[in-house]
Amino acid sequence: MAEKKVKSIIPDVPLYGTPGNAAGSGASKPQAPAKKNPSKAHAPVRKQAPAKPFADPKTGKITDIESLIEPPPKPEKEGINAATIEQAVKSSNIPMILMIFALIVFGLVILYSVSGPDAYGQFKDSSWFLTRQIRFTVAGLIVMFIISFIPIDFFRQKWVAFGAYVLSLGLALATIALGVGREHGAARWINIGPIQLQSSEIIKVALIVAFAGYRSVIAYLRKEGRIREPKTKTGKIIAHTMIEFIIPIGLCILVDVVILLQPHLSCFIIVAAVIFMCALVSEIPARSWLYGIIVLLAVAIVGGAIAFAVVPAAKRERFMKNYAHVFKRIAIFTADEEELDNEDEGLTRDDTRQVDNAHNALGSGGMWGVGLGNSRSKYNYVSEAQNDYIFSIYIEETGFVGGVILMMMYLVIFFMCLAVCWRAKDVFSRTIATGCTALIFVEVLMNISVELQVIPATGVTLPFVSYGGTAQVTLLIAYGLILSVSRSGTVRPEKKSLKSPVKLFKRGA
């Protein structure tokens, strides 16, 4: 039997046919298949259909159906806008910023109260020290905010670490050659036109950045496997000790020795303490510490013996005279009443007048003090009252309560900085935060210890309170580095959502 051919009842309608054509081809009237004739209405239109919105102009196909509902947002131009500023503000450590503002304002009030008589006696203006300190503070705050908004990873670059070390060593050498201030026992300042810089303050911050940068580079190279390991065990120990300890610590010791030759003993102690704290948190292996200390001590003993044997006695005596003020301060600190009454000992009551008057001012404030501006010791009984001995005058005017308030402000800032160090995400961030924190609070401890007669006089000022332009700016730079670590160099703790006890019970069941 011959098979019957079934005709299609679906007309050959084009994709974009008109509704009239579709209606004209009813399903009830079967029709023969349309012949391929381009002249008929049902033939595909060769002309290109107008492009649909959000469609490919060539094919007319819609690629993204969501684009029919809402056009795609235009990409925002990179740069500073309201969103980036809001994000930067949200990521900043606002409590730390508020605390440093409070301490600075508090320090300016103290400085004005303490320095008035001395400023009027020298410059006929009781606010002379205050005015200059405000200028330095504004400049320091501007630099602090700029640094705080720079990602901390910017400072880990090799050229930054290398430049910081060259700057620190160059300033130390330039202070010996061109420094002024020998009348105070040490060359500590460099005159650049009308500006007088205290180079040691810049060196402290620069060495922290240099040491942290070196440790960061070594950690990165070791992680990438780009440091070749010797095959023998002895070779590995020597290589690790050299790379991890001797090279970074030795370079810092070189700068510190140059500072000691100025001579500037207090800066030498501060730099040594700060670099020691940086080394503690920079993940140096214990074996490298042990062998490195042995090697450096051996080099120091041998080098000192050679220098003592080669240098003539006359030069050695002239060299030791540069440290006469250091020995005298130690003698004053250890002297008792019998030595002061005996003129053969070389010390008189006048030599200890500064320390004694500062100590008397510290104890005469009582519980509440004599009131701001009412101190008697600041009328030339204590020289340099606005610098080294400002804490004693402050305690005289505000008493024990005022001293506790100031100490509590320092403690709050210290624990805030300690939290940043604890949450640092890597070696570089942790070393920077620890070094800058140590720098600020080692100076706080040394200044207060001198005025409490715990250690001999050192000439270290009280951070953010004592008068000093270079010190104020560089300490604010160090604080800005801590803020930068807090903003971009820490691991944010995850916020754990409180789960329903019913769900926890069901899960446990």
C-alpha cells in the first residue's frame, strides 16, 4: 500500500512576522506548503530589522534580559569621591584620633602655663613657646593624617626602606660634621637656613621603617623560595644568622654608634631599646638571636681593644671629655649628702640644684596642686621648665590628681596602640606598629623616671607635652604610621552573629 503524505497544518511564518499574517493562516484550513518565493508576504524580509533596545545591532538577539528592565549602571570614575571618603573615614581608628587630639590640647595648655615666665623673660612674649608649638603641631597633624590614609603596604617597598636607612645614617654623620649645640653637652641640631632640626628625632622613625622594610623583604624572599639554602648544616646556621640577625641589627648598630659619637647618649639608649623591640616581634629565630649576639659581642670586644691600642692616649682623653656631662649626671644621681658637703669630691650644691628643685616641685603640689599658672618653681628655679622638667611643674600646679589624669591618658593611648600591634596582619605591619609605640612610650617612661629620680638626667622630653618642633612633628608621624597600620594593616575581627538557643538545641539534638 502506498503511504499517504501528511500535510503540515503549521504555516511557514517568519520569526518577526506580523500578527495579521499569522491570523490569516488559520489552523482550520489546511494549506499546501508555501513555495519559496521572495515576492510573497510570508517570505523572510531581507532588510535588516531595526535593532532592539539592548540588543546586538547585527543579529538583533537580546543578550541580557535584565537590561530590558533596568539599564546597566555606568562605571564610576576612579578618584576621590564621597564614597571613597566615607569608606576611608569608616576604616579609620576614630578613638585613637580623638585621644591624640585630647592629649595634644592638654599638652598645649600645660605648655602655656609652664613656659610663660621664661618666654616673657627671653622674648617679651609669654605665649612665644605656645605659638611656635601650635605651628609645629598643625604641621605634624597634617602629615599624620596624610600618612594615616596611605596604605601601609606602600612603605614596605624596597626603595622606601633603603631611603629611610640612608637618611638616618646621613643625618647621623651630618650632625657630627655640621651639628650645633655643643654647649648643651652634645651636637643635636642641624641648621638648614632659618630652620633648626633635631636630627636624632628623625633618625628614630627612619630606622624603624628601614628595619621593618628589611625584615619584610627577607620574609617575602624566603616565602617565595628565592633565598638559596646552603647544603651543609653549618652553612645554613651561618647564612640564617647573617641574614636574619647580624645584617639588620649590625646596620642599626652602625647608626647608633654614630649617634653615640656625637655624643648623644639618651638617643643612643632610645634607638637601642626601640630596635630591640622591633627585633622581638619580627620573627627572628631564637638560634639566630643566640649566634648573632655572640658574634656581635665578639666584634665589639675585638674592635674596642684594637681602637684602645691604636689611638694615642691624648686623643683618648680628648674623646672622653666629650662625655664629661654624662659622667657628671651619673655622679649627681649617685651622690649623697656627705659627698655634696665635701668639696674634694668635685660636686657642690649648685650642681644638684636643678634636680633638687624639680624634685621639690614634684612633691609640693599635694593632692590638688597650687593651681594652673601658680607654680613658683618655673620662675628660673628649674631651668628649661618647658622641656625636660615640664612634668614636675605640671604636678606642682595640678597635684596628684592632675598627674593621674595625664598618666591615664598615656595608658589609654598605649593600650590602643598595643591592640593595633596585636591585630597586625604581617611582619612589616607588626614591626612598624611596635616600633612606633615603643618610641613614644620609652620616651614617656624615661622623662617621668628622671623627674622621679629613678634614673639620672637624660634630656628626654615628654611626648606631645614638652616644647620641641622636630620632636612634635616626628612623634605625630610615628603616630600616623600606627594609624595607617590600624586602617590597612590589621586583621579585622569577624562579628559573630548571635544564634537562637532553640536552633542550637535542635542542632545538638
